[in-house]
Amino acid sequence: MSVKIRLQRHGKKQKPFYWIVAADARSKRDGRYLEKLGTYNPNTNPATIDLNLDQAVQWLHNGAQPTDTARAILSYKGALLKHHLDGGVRKGALTQDQADAKLATWLEEKSGKVNAKKEGLSKAQQAEKAKALKAEKEANDKRAAAAAEAAKVEEEAAVEEVVAEETTAEVAVEETPAVAEVATEEAPAAEEASEETEA
């Protein structure tokens, strides 16, 4: 029976979540497996990988063949390096303590790189948020200035309208006495005319 270390898909549409399993090569992708070794979540940035390192290395020692993606994950987590170092220990090229020290150093460097990437991503997100906030403040200031200008224009129009109404009222008041004077002038003239006709 050939054993493969591969990914088994779980999750939902557009949100995959994978189990890392050791399974018979003839079984279905999401079918029976021999042992669950860990999980892989590509939806986060960086991807979240939880792997039982010792069990994965044990399956590698027993001859399990990882698929391409599983090989990349095992390499990323240090399982392939541990498998390689264990081979050196079996051959007598180095001691177990030296192999453990090399693995610990490598894992420490890797975690430093991952933390640096996370910090870089968080700084980029903060910078993007600050830029968006600044743009939003500028847009709000422009809107407020436009609203103030519109209110000023409305106020000036209202003042002009009131002034126009006042001037129209003054003109009407001035015209009214003139009409009254003309009427009073016409009235005596009419009386004189009627007196002349009687005489």
C-alpha cells in the first residue's frame, strides 16, 4: 500500500480549509485517511498552518510521499529538514544534539521571518487606513466648505430679495401720493367745470 501525505478539502465555497492527512493513494481526495497530521488555512494572510511535526516526520520515515502542495507545507514548517537531519544522524554524520540545534536555529529564523512579514502587513494596513482617513477628512472639509459657500450664496440672495422688496415698497409708496395729488387736482377742475356749465 503506497501512502501519500496530501490535503483534504473542507470549509465552504470560496473559503477552503484543508486537513493535512496521511492516506492510501487509492482513496478519494476527501475519503478515508490513516491519520490527520494538521490543518492548513489559506484564507488568512499569511496562511495559517498547524502541523504535528513529529508525526509528519514519522510518516516520511515510513516512506509516505507528499504531494507537491503538501511538500511545500512540510518544507515551510521544517518537517523535510528534520527528516533530512534524522537521515544524517542514522548514518553517523552528526549527533542527535547537533541535529536538534540545527533544527531549532532554522525554526527560530523562520519564525522571525514570519513575524517580520506579519508586522509589515500590519504596518501597511495601518498606513492604508491613515491614508483613507486623511482622504475622507479632505473630502469632508471640501463638502463643509461647499455647504458654507452655498449657505452664504443663499443668504446673499435672501438679502438681495429683501432689499428688492423694500425698494419696490418705497417706489409704490412714492407713486401713491403722486396719484392722490393728480386726483385732487382733477377734482377741483371738475367742480369748476360743473359750476361753469350751471352758470
